[in-house]
Amino acid sequence: MKYDVIVIGSGPGGYVAANRAAQLGLKTACIEKEKSLGGTCLNVGCIPSKALLQSTEHYAWLQKESKNHGIECADVKVDFTKMMQRKSEVVKGLTDGVAGLFKKYSVDRIDGTAKFTSKNSVDVNGQTLEAANFIIATGSEPIALPFLPFDEKTVVSSTGALALPKIPKKMAVIGGGVIGVEIASVYSRLGTEITIIEMLDFICAGMDESLSKSLLQILKKQGLTFHLGTKLAKAEKKNGGFVLTLEGKEPSSLETEVVLVAIGRRPYTKGLGLEEIGLKLNKGFIEVNGNFQSSIPHIYAIGDLIEGPMLAHKASEEGVAAAEIIAGKQGQVNYMAIPNVIYTHPEVASIGLTEKEAKEKNLDIIIGNCAFRANPRARCAGDTDGFVKVIGAGLKKHLVGMHIIGPHASELISEGMMAIEKRANLQEIAQSPNAHPTFSEAIKEACGQALGISVNL
Ligand code: NAI
């Protein structure tokens, strides 16, 4: 069988690329080795974690906040089995949805593991498939600590952490990055004693410093313990759990039932046969040009396999662009307009340049802030932690960065995305009408504050 495009991997990069290629009239197949389509994001990443974050947020609200609204909730209990079942149902609904989309767009779904047998063919379960173009979208895998391999029961990656059979009493989290703080939030709300061990002196590296500092304070207030500037030196088995020896500013040890290792992810290219066909890798990543072409031009790569943040929506944008390029169109991705979100409570969301990055580029910047305690809707909701920070640059003060910690930050950041896409400046945002009262007024006010024209701050 000869295809125009074979996509390897059905995550948010791969399935989107396959659908777009088929939509553009290309004969397309998508090869997936797992039973369920959707990759890490849908099966063991973004979707199940957000389902559990939502459930546990409701629980935390009922326990801690409801009384402030005059609502008495006696005897609020968690049915963890039911919570996990619901999470699995959400995952199933969405992965079945991907299968439905393949049917709708006439993408051939091929079950099995692909291995290149030549530059134009792959083997899947003994069957040879040929294509004029390939898009590799096999994603990434969690990095393990060399002395503490994953068993996904007591030493877990995000995959195991999202499928634990019971709520652990204690969990040590190695790595205070996105996965660390999100999963720590889930279990902390369920009563697990959480200790986060982070090598750097701050959490969530890469975020604007103001967000990282504020999130740390808020998470501490929520009861999470942090050891910053600290590394895990040793882990010894004890009573079905571990005794961990920590090395760093304050050497110490702690006992834990479960260890979550969330120290980053690496590209997953195992078994694809890339070396055999001479495709160039750089530190495990596939090197691509601006058109997502690898060193073998008709083999494209997208998502976690190539440079840039490992984000589902970045992979999807690249998938669409690669399919369009193969179809002879001008596919491109505006990397400045890719948001970053952490789904803690409050949420953290960021787009464009951080203050540090803007300064390193010697941009002439102005900065505006609006705290959510000055936002009427946040007051009504009783959800006033956090702020919006905007960065404008150049003569016209175009928006180059927006950093939000606060209620619904994941949704609010879309305004920053559109402003950056359309090159809006702070004045245009400050002078656009917002519904009142809304959380989004905090963005308008932050822009106004930067320009000295806010009448509410
Ligand atoms: P990460 O890169 O966000 O954080 C890893 C942290 O571990 C870093 O702060 C690093 O300094 C620390 N670290 C590394 N080695 C260590 C050691 N030996 N001891 C202590 N600390 C150590 O990686 P994470 O959280 O594993 O996430 C992986 C990827 O998944 C990220 O690229 C992220 O973008 C993506 N992701 C995105 C989500 C979202 O968009 N909401 C949710 C979950 C994951």
C-alpha cells in the first residue's frame, strides 16, 4: 500500500496532522502502537490529570471555601475509586472521539509499532507500508533517576501517579516543574502529605519569576512542603516505601510511601530505526528545518521530538503546519503566541516573553500589574489570589508578554494569545470594553496601569 502521508503516533501532534493531511486530499494513514488513540496527552497526561485536578478542586472547595459562601457541607467524603473511574471515562470519551475523527476524515488507522525499513517504507507487524512523506510524532517519555527506576507503583512517573489504586499517606515529588506541582496538588487536596524536592532555587523554571515566586508561596500556604536547591542522593526501601536522603542546602532525610519522579521528559524515538536510515538526531531530538523537514526531507517531525516546549497544543499547531506544507501550502507556527499553563489552584498561565527575556533582548519595556483582589468578579467568587502582569515593548508598546496567576488563568491567557497574534498594543487592550464584572477586566486594568490610564487602580 502506498500513501501520500504516513503519520507515526496518534497524540495531539500526530492525529491532528493526519486529519489535516486527509482533509487536504492526501491519502493518509496513522500508525499507533497503543490500543487507544490520543497519545500521552489524552491517555496518561493532560486529560486524566485535568480530570483529577477538577474533581479534587471541587472537593477542596467544599471542604475549605464553601463555608465562606454560607454553605455548610457536613461529612464531605471522597470515593477515590469513583473519582478514578470518572477520569477513565473522560479519557475514553475523548480517545474514542479521535477514532471517530479518523473515520470522518478517512484516515487509515494502523495498529502496531512502526519501524523504518528504508527511507520510503515502514514495517508494521510484518506488513510493509510505503509513503511519499512521513510525519514522525512519537512524542516523549518520562526521564527516570538512574538509581530509582519506575515500577509505576511506588516509584511513579505521571502515568503511574494518575492511576494509583489508593490515596497514599505520603508522597515525595522529585522535580518542582509542571508535572510535579500539578500532581502534588491533586494528592495534597486528597490529604496526602506532599514534599517537593527541587534541584533549583525556584519552582517552574522558565516562567516569569513573579509567577514562580507567587505560586511557591500559595502552594506552601496550601500545605505543600518544599526543599529547594536540593537533590535526591539516595533512596532505600523501607516498609514498602522509601527512606530518601536529600542533599543540598539543608541535608535531611524523609520517609515516603510513593515517590513521583517528574524531572522532565525526553524524545521517544526508540525502535523507529532512524539511525539505520541515516536520519540525524541531536541529543535525542530530531533536527528539523523551519518546514519541519528532518535531514531526510520527505520525513517530517513535530511535537516533543523536536526543539521547543513539550506542549500538546504546540504539537498540534506543528502537525497542521507540516500537513499543509506537504500539501504545498504555507504552513507555519507563531511560537511567540504559544501559551504555557499550569493547572494548579490558582492557575498559572503565560505567553510571550518573560520580564527577564525582554530585558535580555534590550527591549524598551513597560510593565503593568493588576492584583485579583482589585477585581470585582474575583471578589464575588472569593478567589482573589494572584495577579495579571503585562509587558509592552517598543514605541507603540505592543504586548510582548502576559503572565497570569489567578482564577481561570488558562482561559484568560487566550486574550494575550490573540493580542500577540494580531500585534495589539497595551492601549488597544486597555481601551477595549470588557463585560463587568469579569476576571478579564484584570487584563484591561493591568494594561491601563502600565500606561497610567487605569481609573480603577
Ligand atoms: P519540567 O522540566 O517542567 O520540570 C522538571 C523539574 O525537575 C525542573 O524544575 C528541574 O530543575 C527539576 N529536576 C531535574 N532533575 C532533578 C533532580 N535530580 N532532583 C530534583 N529536581 C530535579 O518537567 P516535568 O514537570 O517532568 O514535565 C515534563 C514536560 O511535560 C514539560 O516539558 C511540560 O511542558 C510538559 N507538561 C505540560 C503540562 C501543562 O502544559 N500543563 C502538564 C504536564 C507536563
